[in-house]
Amino acid sequence: MAAVDYLERIPNNVNLKENRRLLRALEEWQPQFLEWWSEMGPVGYQAKEVYLRTAISVDAKGWAQFGYLRMPEYRWGIFLAEPEPGRVINFGDHKGLPAWQEVPGEHRGTLRRLIVTQGDTEPASVEQQRHLGRTCPSLYDLRNLFQVNVEEGRHLWAMVYLLDAYFGRDGREESEALLQRRSGDRDKPRILGAFNEKTPDWLSYYMFTYFTDRDGKYQLAALAESGFDPLSRTCRFMLTEEAHHMFVGETGIGRIVQRTCQHMREHKTDDVRKFGGIDLPTLQKYLNFHYSVSLDLFGSEISTNAANFYTMGLKGRFEETKKDDDHRLKEATYVVTTLDGDRVVTREESALTTLNERLRDDYITDCARGVARWNETIKRHGIDFELRLPHRGFHRAIGSFAEVRVSPEGRILSEAEWDVKKHEWLPTEDDKAFVQNLMQPVVERGKFANWIAAPARGINGQPIDFEYVRLA
Ligand SMILES: [Fe+2]
Ligand SMILES: [Fe+2]
């Protein structure tokens, strides 16, 4: 079961060849996907050999195999984590019943919407990142970008499998629509706001993979708890791929911080821009932006949708089964930070309607860990500066804080105060132009752009100056 069949046109561990109807649907979708990939996937490098990892089995040990591959030849396929024998629904009204192996009829529409919303983010991020290849800071980084891109493509396959296998005709229509929306398009945008933002430079890219891919981790983790077993198993395997995306973000920003500190020490100045480094206040502004748009992805503090997803057994909490409570939450409460007039307050609310906020809290805790590690680097260089996560109300477009202006410290501001100060907190046109300007490609083996340090080690035990992308 764990082995993936690569003799098939669509590699899979779901015994696709026994399911003629599904096989036909996916074989029809495959050329449309490849067309989308060539139209909207990475610009340039499609004919180059890239040192990529491919999943060959889904068990914890050695699921990956590394080798040179042209991206269009990547073996996108369908991989589900191993079934857990006797798995039950672990929360909500159906708690204790056997997990669903087919779509529960009464929750069909809701479940489809959840899958489509998750699925839509996957091609969106590929579209957002498609121009980055031409400004890569190194071959190592270029390879990591492409690894993330092909895996986001595979995540789309994962969701399309669920739609085609379990939702019949309307599932197939949704599968096609996933290839038709476009990130940032005015007429047919991607579903969620952050996935319509541009990722125009590598600083934005690392921030995106740190903050926005981490939202993905929490959404997938909550869906991995689902009572709909195929969704749970699909998401469990996706999470193993997602870990690499966040690694790219965390180490990417960490390496920029390191290089900035080196510039500061070497030239004895905070103003490292003229030496080709990205100053720490600019890093803080980019962090503020990407963190706040990623917080929005969790939705409103109070949400009856979130309550329904839970009660229906479709979407659980982060680490649901490790929690020690009744897993129904009808009587339970949860403390949320919200707005009361023009004051930030904490308030006890129903645990069910506040599930978005609980997931956001888990996410915030996780985000803070990386920030602490970046700060250790700054401290090690003897520099008195701390990167910070801004207040959760800062620069929000969704939820109660969307109605007000909040400073990074959590103070409610007048519109006039905000206008005066926002340039200190969010990237200005000048900041963006400066960062854009730094983005000159470096494609010589073992060389890195001057604004980012080399990584501590290479990929899969290879040296740092390994030929991660063959340009010849
Ligand atoms: Fe993904
Ligand atoms: Fe990702």
C-alpha cells in the first residue's frame, strides 16, 4: 500500500487502475493541469534539469527520492497517508462513529467548499511566485523555489483527487475552475485575499513561505483531523511536504538577518543599504505585512461557519486528539482578544464559535518561535535590535479589527495618526523599489547575493556549491 506505482501515467497509492471512472476523470484533467503549469508555472527554467525530490512512498522513512528532473516531468500524483485501522470521528456531533469513507450526504456542500478553498491556495501560490526565477540569489535558492512550486502543484492534485473521486460531476467542475481562477486577476481572482497579493521579490517570498505556508500548515492540520477519512489522509501526507516550505522561509529570513548583521558589524552602521544589505527595520516592515495578511486567512474571531465545520465533524482543532476535553465543546468557552468600542479587550466566548481564533492562537505561538531564533542571530552579533510580531489587530482586513487602525503595539489609532505612522510600519514604495533593485540574479555555483548568507548546509547532504540547477 505504501509504495507508489510509477508505472502508471498518474503515480498513486490509491489503486487508481481499479477505478476506471476516476482514472478517466483524472486523465482528462491532467493535460489541462500541464497546460496551466506551462502557462502559469515558473517562468524560464522549464527545460532545465533541477535537483528535485519526489515522493516514492508515503511511510515516514524515506518517502523522498532526489534526482535531476525537468519540472514539467515532475511526477505529480496522488499520495495519501496510510489508513488508520478502525479510525473514528474524533469530535463534534458524530464523535465516536466510524470515520466516513464516503462523503456524508448531509454535509456534502460544506465539505466540498472546504476542499475547494484549500485547493485554490495551491495553484495560487505557484502563480504568485512565477517570476522569481529570474532574480534568484543562488542556485540553491532557485532549486528550493522550484521544489516548493512542484509540491504546491501536487497539493492541487491532492484536492482534485478528492473532488473527482468523491463529488461526481460538480467535483469535476470545481477541479476545472481551480485551473481557471488566477492570482490577482480582477475578474476571476483566487478565493482568499493573501493569495491575490504579489510575491514580487525574494524577501517577500521568504516571508510568504514562513508566514503564509504556515497558515497552510494549520489549515491542513485541522483538516487532517477530519471525520472524512480520505481528506484526513490526504492532508496528513501534504503536511510532510509543507514542512519543507516553512523551512525555506525560516532559513531564508534567518540567512538575510545574518547577512544584514554581518554588514552592520563590518561597516559599523545600521544603514546597510548602501552596502547592499537589507536593513533590519525594512525586514520588520515586510514581516508586519506578511504576518498580518496571513492572520486574516484564519477568518473572523467569531464564526458560526467554524462552529458548524467542527460540529459536523469536518474540521477539527490543531492536535484535536491530543486535547483532553469532551471534543464536543457545547458548554466550553474560550478567551478571545477582540474589540469593544475603541478598546482592545479579552472576552470569554463560546468555544465553538471561536475556533478560528483558537487556530490563529496556535499559529501565532508557532510564528513566534522563528522570530525568537532570528533574534538570537541578531543578539549573537551584539546588535541591539529585536524583530517582533505586531499585535494581532495590526493591519487586519478580516474580523473585528478590520474596522479600526491598530499600531504594532496594539494601540487603537485615529485615521490621521495611522496615516502619519503607517510608513514606519509597512513597506513604502521606496522600500519596495530598494528591495526590487537588490534582486539581481546570482547563478554561479556556490555564490550568493550580497544580501543573503549562504545556508548552513546543502540539500540532501550535497555541498553548498552543488549544481542544484543545471543551466547548461
Ligand atoms: Fe500547499
Ligand atoms: Fe506550501
